Amino acid sequence: MKTNPRTGLVAVWLVIPLCASAAEEARQLRLGHFPNITHAQAVYARAGGQFERKIGVPIKWSSFNAGPTAIEALFTDAIDATFVGPNPAINGFIKSRGEKFVIIAGAASGGSGLVVRKEADIQNEKDFDGKTIATPQLGNTQDVAARVWFGERGYKLREKGGTLTLLPLSNPDQLTMFRKKQIHGAWTVEPWLSRLELEAGGELFLDEKKLWPNGRYVTTHLAVSKRFLAGNRKLITNLLAALVEVTQQINADKAAAAQVLNAELKRETGKALPDAVIARAMERVEFTWDPISSSLRKSAEAAHKIGFLRTQPDLKGIYSLTTLNEVLQEKHLAAVAE
């Protein structure tokens, strides 16, 4: 504020900060995840605060049950970043024409497959006629994997004149209906694979690792809004450093990590997992910052093959791994490839 001595008028100078929205966002990180073992780094860091300490701002956590919902939250700017599976990321990237988000790191490989009821009379691949198999959500990663696998074996879905029913059911509902013998099996992800085995008497018919080169395929990766990434490079660098460190902590002592994860899952969901369930689930999942990009492209081709994607998927630009590789270089770790 300044007075003009000739006119006596008061001039008011307003200083308007540039990039106000970016500055406001940097005061916190709105981060999505699932209360699942395949999102272990997020669950572990939510319990211990490792991410907050590294990035220097609070995290507003959002919990989701399936990938399409998490991607929609990115679309509506309800969150800044999320841990999510490959197929929802593929669909969201194509839907937004690559303008909304990028994948900046991996988180998990493995941990999904097909569990069947022991009394369902399913001994081999030819025994699924007339059966009902649940998947977590229409169009999610396990749903697409199931549709591809059954389609390659000649099965047609009941709604298309065939004999096989694929039924989208949330994971808790899968467990309930499995126990009540209302479904014959489920293609799902940990810890639900182990829960269906150990709590509901199911048996693992197919570990999805058998379908992939070297048994490695992306189950979970970290995606971030392009707008947030552009305005908060340092924060994202620190987040990726924390992701690498937490991954190393989990892999260094999975038994100790399982206790931390189980306590946090109880806090988030109201119920802890039996020790045997979480131990088996931890064995099946590889925790890694590598997004295993080749498997994502194969998943996109599979989604196109079964008609979920109408046109040949163009995933150019879906990855932004430069910052992750800079973090890895600084920690003397091998770079990951796009």
C-alpha cells in the first residue's frame, strides 16, 4: 500500500502468486491404494509414515476396492496419484488419450490366479462347462485375464450363448458365495487367493505366474496425475525414493513386514488376516519398483483381443520412468526399462 503525495490517493498493490493451484497441491499428497497385499508398500507406509517423512507433506489417503474406481478418481482430480493394476490403467490412459496420468513406478508382480472349490468337479481345463467363476470387477485386471484364458480354451460366455458364467463380485462377496457353494471358483488376487484356500477350503487351480515369461507380470504400479507431476517434481522424486526404500524393507524381512501389514489391514478394514493367510500371500507376491512394462503391453493386446478395447491400443507415453531411474542410479541400483 502506498500514498500518492500529489493526489492523496492510496494505491494498493496485489501480489498474486503464480501457479497457485500447484502451490496448494504441494501442501499435501492425495494418494490412493487398495487394502491388499499387492499394494503392500502403500499399506506399510501408511502404517509407518515413511512416505510422509520423505516427501515432507501430509498424505490424504484414499482406499479403493478396484482399479476402475481409482482411475475415475484420477480423472475427477479427487486424488493426485494411486497404486493401481494394469488393465484399469490401460483403459484410463486410452480413454484420456494419454493426457491425464503416467505410470512412474511398479509395486508388485504376481499374486493372482484361479481358485476352485474342491467339490466342484474341476480337474482340468475341460471341466468348466456350466460353471460360474467370479472376478473382482468387470474390466479389472483379473477379469480380463480370466476372459482371455477361458477364451483361448474355447469357452463362450453364457450371455453369448455359451456355458460359462463370469460373475463380477467384490472380493468379500466372493469369499461369502464360495463358502455357500454359490460359485465354483474365483479368479482373484492376494490375499483373497489364500483366503479362499485356507478359510473356504478351495484349491489353487492356476497360478497366473505360469502364463508369463519368467513368471513375472505387473500386478500393481504407481500412476500420477500429469498436472501434479509437472508442479511437484521434487515431491515425486522423494516419493519414489521412499517407495524404493519401503520395498527394500519389506523384502529384507517379510515375516516382520507381514505383522506391520496385518495390523494396518485390520485398522483399515476392521479385520486382520490369519497368520497363515498373510504368510502364504506374501510368498506369492514379488514386491518390486520395476513396472515390468512388457507385461503391460501384453495385457493391452489381450484386452483388445477379447473386445474390451475396440482399437489397437497405443500406449506411447504411458510411462515416465526417468525420475525413478535417477533415484535408482543414486542408490546404485539397476535401471528399469520402458
